[in-house]
Amino acid sequence: MNRFTPLITRIFSRRCFSTALASPSAEIQIDVEPTSEVLKKASVRPSLLKPYLDNILQEEDYFKMSKAVSITEMFDARVHYGHRIGTINDNMKWSLYGERLGICIFDLDITKKYLIKALNFLAHVSYRGGMVLFVSSDRANMLLIEKMAAEMGQYSHTRKWQEGTLTNIGQLFGAPVRLPDVIIFLSTLSS
């Protein structure tokens, strides 16, 4: 059993979305569409599109994911443990708290902030009927991931990933297939 299993199961349970879904939902209404000039500038500064977004998307934590994640639970699930010192990518060093016995220790305050952002993104995709695909090659957690995805009404792929599954769909399946809106990779390290 993976050390993150209890935390993942709790976070992805439908109960997290219940308070936001109980409130009256606003229809997606955009009064004015952005001009092509604004869209061109937004490719560099996405914040320019904020006035054109739905009110639900304007709110930073609409689904109250900050209540679903606590630093204590993250610590108990050992989320702060990272890779060995020599194997970490330089781009991840900004989020490190330190190092202990040759293992990188991640700053849980930074991790919580970005986990909440990611969970809010997933909640918005799910709220709008989007398709989420969980991908893992970890044999120890295969059944747990499949069960969790089924409980959420989403999809999982826990077998060996066939090359071209997403890029060569027409040839593999012979018919148009809807691709997932979000793919979540869990324990996919392999030789």
C-alpha cells in the first residue's frame, strides 16, 4: 500500500465538492468576448483574461479545497519525503525545505499551496463534466487507483502504457475517441 493512499482517497472523495455543489451554480456568462489583440497579449500575460472569466473561476478557492488539505495529514502521509540528493531536478530546488540523511525534504507550506491549486483545477474540470484519467504502472496500488477512479465516475489505466495511445488514437481504435481533459500520473517511474 502506498504511503499517500489515505491522503489521496480523502482528497479525491466526492465529499470535498459537496459544499460548493450545494450552492446555486451560476451559468457561464461572458458579457464581452476578448478581442484578438487581448488574446495575443494574454499569451504572455494570462491575467489579462481574468475579466472575461466566469464568476466561479474568478474565486481563488471556490470548492474550499484548503479545508480538505492539512499540513499534519501531509506530514503523516510522508509527502515531504523527496528523492535522493543527487537525483533531484534543479528546477525543483526552490521548493525544498532541506535535506536529511541524503533525502530531500520538501517544504509542506509550498506543497500545500500548489496542491490546493491543483485540486481546485481538478474540481472545476469535474464540476463541468470533464473527463479525468488516472495513469499508474505501480502494481501495489493498481486496484486502489481503479477503485478510486470508479467511485468518482472517472477512468483509470493501470497497465503498461502502449506507445501512441494518445497521439495515434485513430489507428489504435479505428474510430474517433474522446480524449481525457486531465491526465493524472501516479507512480509511473519505470526502467
